[in-house]
Amino acid sequence: MLDAKDVVKIFNHGTINEKTALRGVSLHLKEGEFVSVIGGNGAGKSTLLSAIAGVYGVDSGNISIDDRDVTRLPEHRRAKYIGRVFQDPMMGTAANMEIEENLALAARRGQLRGLKWGVTASERAEYRDKLRRLDLGLENRLTSKVGLLSGGQRQALTLLMATLRKPKLLLLDEHTAALDPKTAAKVLELSEELIHENNLTTMMVTHNMRDAIAHGDRLIMMYDGKIIIDVEGETKRNLTAKQLLDKFEELSGSSEADGNLLLG
Amino acid sequence: MKRKSTIPSITVKFVALAALVILWTQMPTIISGAVSLGLLWGIMVLGVFITYRVLDIADLTVEGTITFGASIAAQMITSGQSPALATAAAFGGGLLAGLVTGILHTKLRIPALLSGILTLTGLYSINLRVMGRPNMPLLPFKVSSVFTPLNDALEPLSRTFPELAKKGYLSGLSSVIVGVGCLIVIGILLYWFFGTEIGSAVRATGNNPNMIRAQGVNTSVMIILGLMISNGLVGFAGALIAQYQTFSDINMGQGSIVIGLASLIIGEVLFGTRSFRNTLISVILGAVTYRVIIALVIKFGLNANDLKLFVAATVTFALTLPQMQTYARTVIKSLKRPRKAGEPNA
Ligand SMILES: Nc1ncnc2c1ncn2[C@@H]1O[C@H](COP(=O)(O)OP(=O)(O)O)[C@@H](O)[C@H]1O
Ligand SMILES: [Mg+2]
């Protein structure tokens, strides 16, 4: 499904602010695999997701999705493969536009847009059903501006938008980090539901080690622009926070792990 | 784009209309002239609305495009082309101007403000080339304009009511009709376009480019499209204004962006922004209101040389109005709210 080979990303190349954010990351994701990604601040998690989504080009390496080399495709042309939810609830939706307009924009992800009406009556009914499932009362507010919603409501909506047209790859970047614990748990539960129901190939970045252990069938940990831990199957299921920390210390030769938010 | 207005906008519209009618009975020629100008400039204000509000870009190209449209129309009409064709060509010229600014901004990555200034600077020379001189009168040529057929058709009216015509109650009728007609057609087209899939993508581009790019939309193309439609309308307005005032002048675009913003904000503040359709109407009414205000202050003795200063001050005032409204509202709220025990003074 996803194949990243030796991806290197250097910001501000050749200036004093040069920063190598990805130092040759290789990653293969099987169809339907759900990977949780953890790592300290600045480990390169967001950069990896952005590089896959094509927000910026990479300095070397290759990225392909479904055997199609997308390394040189601009972001808007990769969008047809990828659904995304960002850390900032403001990022994923258009605040001045209505809920149904946002959904309709997402329903046409990667499609050719024409002069047909932007939201049709039949899709409106479909959106109402899907919103009802979120259980946030949004099904009766189809024409409300998204800007009026709470952060949690916006993230739930963004999640729905990202999966409305089934993506080949779902990228979640700390999408619950800005929410209060109760809302975060609810959005996380919703993510899990949508991922399983649609059998979505998913990368979910989280700052919370417990979430990373509890969710997904594979776990990778990043450190300093590299993947340093990659576990799946039986090992992943039996993984404990203690084991993960020990392994991190051993591999990185550092004991900053507990201090550096890993325990969330 | 949405702001809550405490007074229902329908009431404001009614009061404004009543005021306009009263003013018109007192000074028909001045008011009908102001309304005509307001309606024709209103087409330009719709263009400014598309860039400033929908795309969230302050596009200065407008200042050159309005003259470009006027020059194209003046040149074509004086050389014998039909006024309708000349006006359509002005629209095309506007599209081109918008395309240039769009490419400078999105493809060459020049900041939007500077892109607009570059196009408008270039247009100055182009406009001189088009007209072959800085000022091109239409009147001495006894040529027709888009208003001529209507003027002819309305001729019998002033013969039937010579008294009314003499007092000026029939003046400007043709331009008001043309203006209203154009605005209705353009308004409907814009409402339709911005409701379509592409139009929605243009709106989303102005609102949150990251989001819409993640939905597979090429935001550069959307920005170029928006700038083209906007400047097309401005060129079209320029052509009508030239025909209305019976000349095109190299400097006629000067200050037009400020006029556009003033009209836009006056319209939004007075007449509301409840929905896209409501906003389109408000913006047009704002353009008329602006012209009437200007006509009145000149009538009541403002030196025409001081006009630009007055306009700049008005726009500054209008731009800060929303903030002042919010401020006033919070003050009122805090006064109304009974203070809880132990709460420190605000
Ligand atoms: N746009 C950018 N410009 C410059 N440096 C960046 C940019 N984005 C990220 N970085 C740097 O790259 C490193 C990795 O960042 P990031 O991928 O955001 O980390 P994470 O998401 O794991 O916290 C950090 O050192 C960060 O400062
Ligand atoms: Mg991050």
C-alpha cells in the first residue's frame, strides 16, 4: 500500500538554520494496516506524514502509494489517495463555510470539480445519517458555519470528511492532542470505529504512549528523524509502556524518554 | 464574513430606502446621478468583494483594470464598434488583467499586494497605448452608448411629462435601469457560480487553503480564477462608467480600491452579511449608499479637492466599525450583567 524508501527531508538546506528532520526513513505499510506512531517532540513524525501527503517535496528517497510513485506529485494531486486529520482543529475545515459544504468539498476529494451544484439533496440526506452517528447533534445543523463548532466537534467532522470518500491511506497527526481528555477519548473511539469499519490503512501519530499501545496493530517509534522501534503482531499486543521505555533508552542511549512526554 | 447585526437588516433597508426617496424628491438630479454612479460602481464593488472577502486578497489591480475597461470601450466605440461589443471586450480585458496578477502571485510567488501593483503599473502604459492619449471623450463624436437605446425609448416619457422632466425627476433613468439590470444578472450569475463545485472550491481557497488542498484542489488555479472573474467585472464596470460619464481618463481608476472597500464595508455593516446572497445585495446597496453620501457632502460644501482625504477617513472609520461594534457590545453586556459578589470591577 504505502512504500517509503530512504526518505530524507532537510529544512532550510544550506543555511545556518539547516535541520535534517528525516534521515532516511523507510516504511512499508500493508493494505488495511493500522500503525500508531510515537516519538518525542521534534522526532519527525509530522514531517513524515507531511512528506507522504506531499505538503513539501523530499530531498531524497521515494514514496509510492498503491505501487504508484507519488514522490513528485504535488499535494493536491496526491489528495485522492489520502485522508488527513491535523492536530489543530482549525486546519481541517473551512470555518466560514457550512457543515454540509465542508462535507461536500470532502466528498469530492481528488475528483474533477465542475459546474454542478456544490451540495445535492441526496448527499445532504447521506450527511445527515453520517453526522447522526457522531452523536454530537450535528445532524440538525447542516447549514451551520463550521466556525461555530467546538474543537472536538470540528475534529469529529474532519475525521468524517477524511473518510467520506474512502482514502487509500488515512493520516492522523495527533488529532486528539488539542482536545480535553473526555472529547479526546470520544474522537479516538470514533477513529477506531471508522478505521475498522472501512478497513483503512492508517498512520496515527499520538503523543500518548498508552493510546499508541492500545490502538493499532503495529507501533513505530521515531527518534531524531529515524524509525527506531517497529513492532507488530503478538509482540505489539503484549507490549507494555515499561518495555517500550526500556527499549527506547537502550536504542537511543538516552533517558530523556519519560521526561519527554512519552508517557502522556 | 458573518457578523451579527443587532438591528434586522430589513429595517435598515427600509429606512435607507425612505431616506433615499425623501432626498430624491428634494434634489432629484443629484440623487439620481449618485444612484446611477453607485449602481455602475457597484459592479466593480462586486469584483472587489470577490477578491477582498471571498479570496481574502487585497487586489490593487482594480485601479488599473477600471481604466483598462474604460479605455477599451472608449477606443472601440469611437472607432465605430457597437457599445455592447465594446463593453464585452472590456470584460475580456479585465479577465486578462486578473490572469496576469494571478500568475504573478501564484506561479511567480510574488506577494498579492505587489502583484497587483505590478499589473496596475503596467496597465498605465497599456491604457495610454489603447487610447493613444490620456483622455478620450465620447461625447463630441455623437456616438451611441449602451444607454442610448434606452434614452431614445424613454424620450416620449419626458415629452408626456415635461414638468417632471424639467425638475429633473426623469434624469438618469436609463442608467439606473441599465445598472439595476446588469447587477441583477451579475448577482444571479455570481450566486450560482459560487454555489457550484468549482465556486465552492474558490470560496474554500480563500477561507482555508490547507484544507482545500488536502481535498485535492489546486489552490493556485482557484486564486487565478477568482482574480479573473473579479477583474472581469471591474473592466466591465469601467466600460459602463466611461459611457455614463462620456469619457475615459487615464487617472479614472485612481483611488478606486478605496471606493470599493468603503462601499463594501458600508454595505456589510448597514445591510448585513447573513448569507452569501444577502451579502451580495448588501455590497451593492453599500456602493449606492457611498455615492449618495459623497454627493451630499459635496452638495453641502465639501471642497472637491478635499474629497480624497474625506474618503480615506471614511474608509478608516468603516474598517474599524466592526471592532467598535464588538467593543460597544461587550461594554453594553458588562453593564447589563449584574455583578456577582466579590467580583472585581471590570
Ligand atoms: N517547516 C519547517 N521548517 C523548518 N524546520 C521544521 C519545519 N517543520 C519541522 N521542522 C523541524 O523538523 C523537526 C521535526 O519536526 P516535526 O516533524 O514537526 O516533529 P514531531 O511532529 O515529531 O514533533 C523539528 O526539529 C522541527 O523543528
Ligand atoms: Mg508533530
